[in-house]
Amino acid sequence: MGRWAVTVLFCVSAIAFTWQGAFLSNNTAMAAPGTLVIAARTDAGDQIQQDNKSFVQNAAEKVKDAARSNANRVEDATDNDGSFIERKAQRDANRIEQRANEDAARTQRAIDNNVNAVERAVDSIKDVFSK
């Protein structure tokens, strides 16, 4: 049992040293101190931002459509008699539409703020490396 444990420990150590040595010998992945890293905002970044905003707007529209269709189903179920339940469903639909608009606007502002924060970080990194 002792020899087997020593053999396993020796093999694991050999594999670990070999693996670590392979990573250390390949220094192309390491950052060179003389290399200037420049990250710029591209049209692809603008496209991604626009795609995210349109996704948020589409989600808000789907929520509003679902609220409207549910209110219409309630109206159909109550035979448009103007009952309390029908008025409540309409108020709920209006409230859901309003919240969907507010949430979409808040999410789009957050997208803009995140993009602006990333741009400020990139600009500050550029300033540090350009000096």
C-alpha cells in the first residue's frame, strides 16, 4: 500500500511539473511591458448596443401586447357588460403597459450608462499607456 501511494504521488507531481512547465515556456500569451494595448469603440460595439436596446423595446412590446390580450379576454368572458372585473382588468393592463414603458426606459438608460462607463475605462487605460 505504501509503495502504491508513493507511486501515485510521484506521478501526480510529475504531471503537475510538466503541465506548469509547458505554460511557463510559452510566454506569447504573457503581456509584454512594451506593448501598447489600445481598445477602441467600433461600429460593432454600437451595433451591439443598438441590438440590446431593440431587444429591450421588443420585450416591452410583447409584455404590453400580452396585457392587452388578457384584458380583451376578460372583456370577452364578461360579454362587455362593464363589470368590476372588466374595469379592473383594463386598469391592470394600463398599469402593466405603463410599467413596461418605464422598465424599458430604465433598462435602456442602464445600457447607455454601462457603455459610457466602459468607454471611460478604456479612455483612462489609453491615457495611462500613452504617457
